[in-house]
Amino acid sequence: MVIPLKVLIGTCYVSILYLGAGLFFFLRGRRELTNKQLAGTLFLGVVFLYLGLALWTSRAIAPTGDEPFYLLAAKSIITDKDLDISNNYRQKDWKAFMPKTDKLNIWPSLRPDGRIYMDERVLFIAGMVVPYLIGGFAATALFMALLSSILIWLIYNYLLSVGFAQKKSFWVCLITAFSQPMITMNSRIYHNVSGAILILWAFLILNHKPRNSLNALIAGSSILALPWLHINYLAFCFPLAFMYLFSFWKNKKISGIFILLGILDIIIFLVYRLHIRLGHDLFGGNDYELTPFIWRSLLALFFDQEAGLFFLSPVYIFSFIGFFSAFFHDHAPKKQLLVIFLIFGFLILQGCLTAFGGGYDTGRTLIPILPFLALFLSRGLESNRFKLVATVLIAYSIIAGYLAAALPWLAINYEKASNTWLPTFLIPGREHYFSLLVILITLLFMGYFNGTPGTKVRGLLRGGWIWV
């Protein structure tokens, strides 16, 4: 048996990173630490792990999906002082980070005059400018890894703020950090981590901070900035805006300014979309129609056998247990009702509109609600009745995360609605060695639930998801 060199390099390198981070967490975790010290320990350990993974991932795989266009747009701002990437496309500037790619499909808005824009994602692209100027694709990946570490740190503080114990919050954050989607998406150049940070930051301020002018400014700015990361975040803007007005309703001046700025933000947003989508529908035509695959899309977010959250990291099944425990056993305290209110619209849009995920499913799209899944995961793991099951699912999730981190080219969602990476990650052509494992997983996670229009129904049982 000949194991490819890149497999050996990936597994050895990532093993060293895991051992180093694990030893650091173990030695620090044995001490009696304050909340700030434990938060610092979590942040430093995750930064070490994610920066190390970013160095490997940025060399092991080329940018995929929208990533090349984000990088081209950042380069366009640096060199041309605009967001039009048509000249960068003609010059094949992507060769700087994708030297083996001769042609890119034009995904962003192509106007009749030949200009190409990246829709409304101005704020996210602007955030990539400085890292790209410093070190191109590799530096941008390192910057995203740093943002991912900040997100894990924020989740820890969020769990503490709602009353979970220090050590409990610490271990749940480690599970989140070491499992998918965070372990594979921490350095990928997508807006999801940035969106999650702004959403959680605003949510924390609106629920747990003093109602002063500075916090009003920070929370309001975070909410108004969300659409400029991606139009998907409108699903969060409206409930967060209502929470903002409710939190500051006694201060008429702050509420009035926020309403005026919100109206101005919407007007500028619409004008910009009219400009960049010249010759197209304002909201992308068919992308914003109701998909006929609504129920499949919703189920695919969790059960798709290539990229569903429960396939990638089945430990999150305990988030659902925690949700029902909080809702029925704890009688849904106010703070948890706010969480449910916040994520409900997002999940519905994920399933109903093709542009929000109805035709495209991956664990990445759930990162914006990952802090809230971690909240319910903490609640679900409190039950002693499921301790053995929880241990097994945590181990599976971390091992699967390790494999995906070590072999990142196998963690890409190709939307084939089938298990493509498990049987082939080590021995191409020897799939029969893993046939039993593949059959078992196919029984549990159906490709039938992939929401991509036109994908073939695959899997042995169309109702296998009910095993949960």
C-alpha cells in the first residue's frame, strides 16, 4: 500500500498541531484559573491551532467557490481603487493564488457594459484588503484564522453570560473549535465567521451590557454592517433591530438616530445593488424565488450525507436535546426565547429561498448560528443519562474534524449528495475496505435530503434521518 505524500504530510503536521494544542489545554486546564485567565487560555490555544492549520490549508488546497473573487476584489481595491474585477479577470490575476487554474466561471454580477462586481459584500472585501496587501492569499487565510479564534472566545464569554459554569463553557468551546464546521472553515475566505462575530457581539451587548451610548453605538453599527457582509444577514438584521429598539426604547434620541441610520443604510444598500446589478433583477432573479425543495433544504442543513451538520459533527445532535430541555423543562427562559426568535427566521430562509441555501447546503452556512447551537449543546450535555452516547459522538466529531483538517481537499462540498470522501481518503481504488462503514453512514445520512435542484436521490433508506 502506497500512501500519497500529501496525506503523510497533512496527517503528521496536523497531529503535531493537535498534540501541541491539546497539551497546552491539558496543562492549563488543571490549574485553578479565573474566568479571564481561562478565556485567555482558550484564545491562545485556538489561535495556535487555527494559525497552524491556516498555513497548511492555504498550501494544500486552492481557493474554491467565491474565495477567488473575494481575493480578486481585494486586489482590485489595492491596485485600481474600485470593486470592478473585470480587468483582473481578463489579466488572470487569480494565477497569483491559483497557478494551475486557467479559467474561472464568472459568478458575481456581470453587467451589460462588461464590468464585474461582487454584489453587496463590500465590508467583507474591505476587511481583506490589508491582509492581502501584506501577504496575499496566505496572509488573508491567517487573518481569517484569527477572526475564527475571536469567535470561539466570544462564544465562551456568551456561555458564561447566560450562567453556564466556567469549565463547562470551556469544554463546549473546545468541542466547537475542534469539530466541523469550525475546524475546516476557520481559515477559509468566506463571510460566515465575520457575520457570526457581528451577530454575537450585538446580541451580547443588547442582552448583557449597560444601556449606555457607547454600547448603543457598537451594537447599532454591528447590526447596520451585517447586510454589507452578505444579503443573507438580513435574516438577522430585522430581529436584532427590534431587540435594539426594545433595549433602548427609553432613550428616544438613540432610538431615533438608529431608525434614521437604518433607513439610510437600506437606501444606500438598494442604490448600490441597482448599480452593480445593472441589467439584472435587483435581487438576483431566480435566486430569490421560493425553492420547490424547501423541506429537503431544511433537512439537508443537518442530515445531508456530504455536508449536513449531523454528518460532519453528530455531537450537535445534543443541541436539539438541549433545545427541547430548555423549552419544555426550563420553561424557555427569556434569554433562550430571544435566541429561538433570532435563529428561526434564518433557518426558514435557509430552506425557502435558493439564494439563502435552498440550492446549496454545507455546514458553513450554519456558522452564524453556531454560538446559539453551542448554547443548547451546553444544556444538552448536562444530562447524565446520555453520557456514554455523548462521549462517543464527541470522539467521532473530533476525529472527523481531525481528518478533515489534515486532508482539507476532502472536506470540500461538491454537492453530489453522496458520501464521496470516506471510502477514498487513504486508498484510491480500495473502496471495498470501507464498504460497511459507508453503508452504515448512508443509512443514517441520506443524500435524499440534499437541497440542490437536479441531484439524484441516493441512499438505501429515504427515511433514515428519523434514527435521531
